[in-house]
Amino acid sequence: MLSVRDGVWRLSTETPRNPETGQRRRVTRVVYGTREDAELALANLRVAAARQRQPVRRADRRSMRAVFDLYLRDAKDGRIELAVKTQVTSKSAANAMCRQRLSDGRLFGEARPDRLMWADIEDLYATMRRSGLGVDWIRRCATMLNRSLEYAKKRDVIDSNPCQEATRPRTTRSKPYSPPPAVVDALTETLRTRSKQIDDPVEAAEVAELFNIVEIVAGTGVRKGELLALLVEDVDLKAEEMHVAFAIADGGPGIGLVRKPTKESDWRDVPLIDSVRGAFERQLARRHELTGRDHRPGDYIFASDADGTKPIRPDSLSDRLAEARGHSNVTLQDLRHYVATTMLDAGVPYRTVADLLGNSEVTLRLHYDGRTDTGKRAAVKALRRTPG
């Protein structure tokens, strides 16, 4: 450890011998701060050297933009397991953070990662709040920042991750909107009626398809992307169940739509009630009429082309529903909330509902534990008193 000037220290250590080449590698760092800061950094440097973390090019050390690019590049190349949709979100988060100017005038994208302190990161969060960005988006950015710095630490760019010590903005969860059964029935009746009243056969078929989609989501709670990823072979009408293992996601420019594993990278079989089975039967009959041939196992049930080989875009499905639902403001996500709350209020265990919806039990409780369920109603009855 060498003192370059007041508050600046040059640290140096060697890695153990490479078992294949027998050579050592010298690792150096420049640290800004007190002697105690330098001694702590030297200890971390020696630990990193002993573990022989994989080094990166010097160009990848110069700025936070370079750290983000390293993380995103390795995710794209498959060195980091990251869903395609998450890669798109992570890139947007990186761009948003790099554009922020900290209180001392520095652009965060130009900040040196080895000089970054927890106070700088909290300053970044505060700057993003002042610029009008929402708390939920800032927390997403914070997750991406933490993962990028942790990966930079693994790749020997930095010795410690200052993001671990920074406090994220707190968020308040709002009550999820679960439409009453009468509202759900009104939506399905609106779509069913419109499909029969429209003179244009193409438009009528599209509204009828929306009617089938709403019936399926309202009877299973399946996610929009998972519904659009269903193939003919995934739905067994005789056994009255559907197999959910994939979802459709938009990977952005240059990638397009991809069929990827579900959010939890797991599979589940969901039983079908009569209304859902009927919706699948109508949709498959519509596909048969459109193609003039028997269904192939690999055909999409909800396809954007006549041949059944291309899925519907998730965003276009939402736009179609918004246009066709009339005065109703119910979304497919609202229908998922409806399924969850209806089953929970009926006394179905959280574990069972979580398995049907493809959620973790912890996530499900986080969203729905605050609702007014039958247990709470029974509990407060004990408080009733006879009026005096």
C-alpha cells in the first residue's frame, strides 16, 4: 500500500499461481479516502485476488456506462441468465440512470465505478425522484444497478458493491382492483353480443376471439403472455386441463416476439371449468374454419396469421380489448385479480391458488392478504354488542 498524495492510495497484490501456467497476476487499485479506507480496500483486493475473479478489459472499468454495457452484453451472449423482456427493461433502466446528473454536476453514466459510494447512489435515487420518475420505476432501476455492480465485482472491476449499503425509495402498494362477478359477466355479455351484431365477418370474428380470451382468463387467471403462448397440444379438452409452461414476450427491435419459459420458469397444469372448455372449443372450431384443415399440435391457438404459426402481440391484444369492451374498463390483469380474490374468499388455501396462478405463495400474500375475506368478517362479528 503506497500513499500517492493526501487521500490517494495505490494498492497492489498478487494472485495465487495459475495451476495451468504457473504464473501469477499482479492486481492494482487506486483508492481515495483515509488510511483505514485503503486498508479495508486492500483486504478486499486480496480476497478478490485469492478467489481469482475473472478480469475484464480496462475499457470496461472506466465508467458506470461501461459497467452497464458489460452486464447487458454478457446477458445477451448468454453468460448471464436473463429473460429477453428483462433485457429490454434493463437496457431502458441503464439509459435512464446514465442520463441523470448528480448533485455535484457529474453524469451518473460517466461516474467511475471504483469511486462510487453509497451516498452517490442515494443521490441518484433522489435526482430521479426530482425529475418526476415514479418510485416503482426507480426501484426497478435500483435492482438493475445492484445486479450490474454485483457482476462487476465478480468480474474484478470493483472490490465491493456500494449499492448494498444504499437505501432504496420506499413504495406503497395499492389495493389490486378485483372486479365484482357482475362486472365480469357484463364484460363477457358485451363481447358476446357485439360479435353477433357486427356485420363485417372479419371484425365479428375478432370480437368473438376476444370473448373467448376473456372467458379463459376469467376462468383460469392465466397471464396474457401465457395465454398467447398456448399451442394446440397444450390443451387437453378430454382431460379438461391446459398445460402452461411458456409465455410470449416482446424482445424489442432486432429480436421481436419470442416464446420463452414462464415467469417462474416452471410449468403447471390448470383444470378447465365448463365456460373455459367451451371457449377453447369455439376458438379451435374457428381456427379449423379459417384454415380448412385439422389442427396441428404445434399451432398457436390464438394466432396472428391464418396458418397458426405466429403468435399475437401482447400489446396489440390489450389494445383490441380496450376498443371492444365498450364502457367497461376491466383489463386482463383485473381478471387475474378477480380469479385470485374469488378463490381466496371461497377459502381455497394460498398454496393452491399460487400453484394455479403460477405465483409464489409469498407474492400472493403480499398482494391479497389485506383484502376483506370471509375470515375477517367472521372475526369482527365477535365484537358486536347489544346497543345500550
